[in-house]
Amino acid sequence: MTGDKTGTRAVVLGGSIAGLFAARVLADAYDEVLIVDRDVLVGVDGHRRSAPQGRHINGLLARGQEVMEELYPGITEELFADGVPTGDLAGNVRWYFNGKQLKQQSAGLVCVAASRPMLERHIRERTAALANVSFAEEHDILGLETTPDRGRITGARVQRVGTDTEEVIAADLVVDATGRGSRTPVWLEELGYARVEEERKKIGLGYVTQHYRLLADPYDGDLSINPAASPEVPRGAIFTKTDGDRVELTTYGLLGDHPPIDQQGLYDWTGTLAVPDIHQALQHAEPLDEPVAFRFPTTLRRHYEKLDRFPDGLLVTGDAVTCFNPIYAQGMTVAALCALTIRDHLHTGASPQPMQYFRDLSHDVIDPPWEMTNMVDLGFAGVQGERTAQVRVGQIYLKLVQKAAVLDGEVTAAYMKAAGLVERPDSLMKPALVARVLWNTARGLVGTLTGQQPPQRPRPVPVRPGADGDRSRKDLVAS
């Protein structure tokens, strides 16, 4: 992999979704793009060993779908043709906040309810189809190659798995997309650069995922049933249709309160969620695999934009910059937006200026979702962090938005546009929306005081064994 090269080359370290999105935009500016990863990538349909979160729900938010479609025209319809269900994030998803269902209203927010392996395979195949993109599979990434003054990165040092021979891949640009475990902070210090400031927040998140075949339909035309965790009930779940005529359950708990991984224990856990829909549905569900657990102790943000200097020829993207709380499903969408930021900084004949890239990435891409979800996380008393006056006011207003959305689909649509990163969080402060929020909050309060509760979707009535020949969930657990 050493030797002369006749054109420009960009090397992407890491072949997951962040790396694939980065490679896609780099392919428009470099003669060659090489993706390096420890796993076998090409032709893989299932879970990858180096992507343990791939066994769980990985939501692509509405803005992520828009970017994916922009980068790979037609890919959304390709996914649907491959059996991926779809719906509208505000109109076909049954959202529950604080135990109350939000009023549904279509908002033009396309859901792509693909499993992580399915989504990654389609993006990888479209990326691999580009004539100037290739893969260096089964290679460990050892470090960076630099100029003598260490001011520019000139390549990556790698080693094929199972060998002891180090190779250097020369590059005009290296992009680190290796995720949370990125070694770039360590490499920078070894090269004489300052330590990267890291911001962490302990949330103690744990979640468990299992796939099922339903014997009775609890959705009533909806795509997903999502009771969100709240300070009162710090347990939540996403129960969604997905590819392969399956349903996918990921249920979670915060601050060390984690779901069990035995069948009966997981079933009992779903009975403690804020609403009974999922627990009742699982009485008519056939497990297709064993429950799988994942732990996510802390969020993480690396503030590269605060460094005084940074070597040329190197960028960092995706989870290698910021790991959001997975509950909010922002990771893949932010990775897509990172790729657009890389694209904005590519110039013919010149490498991107890293510090300009990191400043734009921080301000335009990371700050809005980071601040919004930080505010929500700090609503849980056990999460440590500074609760400024701004955070407390934001938490109060967000609760009003959620209460108003129980009665008003317009508020639900606006809320989901912000949560889906289609709009910035401050869009919820537009005067007309604030007026709707306050009016509906007052209307809901009056209804509570007078005993007139807003109409709720009828709860599914469980069919007991023998009523229709179905086996109950507990029968399936016992077998």
C-alpha cells in the first residue's frame, strides 16, 4: 500500500455508517477513496462484530433520511422495496410522554424502519458502487503517519489482521470515523498537540433488544409504539415494525435500572412501562432470538474546536467526535450531517482546514441536538450536571409542549420536526407555536379540573389462551 500514487487519495478509518457517509462525499473530490476497517464489510448481510449496537434499534431520524436520499438518490425506495416498513414520524408513530399519548398528525417526516444491518448494507452497497471507492478489510488501525514537523498527516499505519507486518497507506486526507473508541486524542498528544477537552455525562443507560413475530396486530395501522422514559417512570421502549416481517423491541432504563435478559424477566419488565400496550402485545408474540443487552454509561463530546492547533490532512467525524444518548436516536443522523459539513469544506486542489471544519461542525451540527438532549437528561434527578436557569426554563417549556401535544397535532408535528433534526430546537419558540402550546396547556388543565379528559386511543384487549387458538406470551416463554 506504500509507493507512488498518481492522483489524490482520501483514507477513511472505519467502515460503519459514519465512515460510509464520509466516503460518499469524499468520492466527489478525490481520485481515490479507501475505507479501512477491521471487519469484513463487502457482502455482509448481518451484524458486524465491531458494531455491537447493530443488534439493537438504530433509528434514522427524518433529517438523516433526507441527507441519505440526497447522497444516494433512490435509496429510500430501494429500502422500502426490500421490505422495510415506513410511516410518518408524527402521524404513524404512537408516542407517549409522561404516560400520555401525543395526538398524531402527519408532518412529512419519513420514517425508515430498517434494522441496522439492513440500513448499513444498502448504504455500503451504494458507496461500494462508486468507481473510485475501495475497501481495505481486516486491517487493524495502528496510528498516523506525518511530515517531519508533525504539522500534516500524510497517511495511516495499518496491519492486516493475523500478521505482524505494519503498512503505511499514503493519503492526502485521513478521516477518523472509528467511533467512540477513536484514538485520535491519544495520537494527537503523542504528536505534541494539546489534550482534547472531553465532556461526559453519566446516564447509566442500559437496554435490551429482542425480535418477534406477532400473532396479533397491536398497531392499528401505526408503525411503532414508543413510550418514552420520564423522571416519574425512568423506563422506556421502542416497539417497531421492521424488515423481515418482524417487530423489534428495544427497552431501556436509566441510572443503572436496566432490563433483565431472561425471557420472563423481560416480559415482566415491559409491564412496568408507563403504558400497557407493549406488555399486552407480547402476549401474542413469538420470540425469534434471545434478548441481547447493551450498556451505555456516559455520553461523550470531544471539543476539537477548542484546540489552538490541529494537524492538516486530518478530520474526525461521527461518534468519534460526539456520542449522544442513544435514546434520542441522533447518532446516524448527526453522522450524515457531519458528512455534509465535510463536503462544505472540500475545495478543488486543497485539503480542508481542520479548525474551520471543527468550528462549523460544533456550532451548526452538534450544539443544537447536544443542548436539547442535555436538557432532557438533566430532568432526571440522578443525572449529574449543571442545571442553569436556561436549562430549567427549557425543561418547563418542553413539558408544556408535551402536554399541549396530547391535544394538538400541530404541536406534535412541530415537536417531532425538532426531535427529528429537520428543524432546530429553537423552532419550538416561534411565537405562533408558543401561543398554541399555552392555549392547549390551559385547555388541558381546564379539562382536568372539570373531569373532561382528552380522548385516548382504546387499549388493546388481551386475548387469553383458547379464545382464538393463539398461544399466549407466557406459554411461549415456558416453551
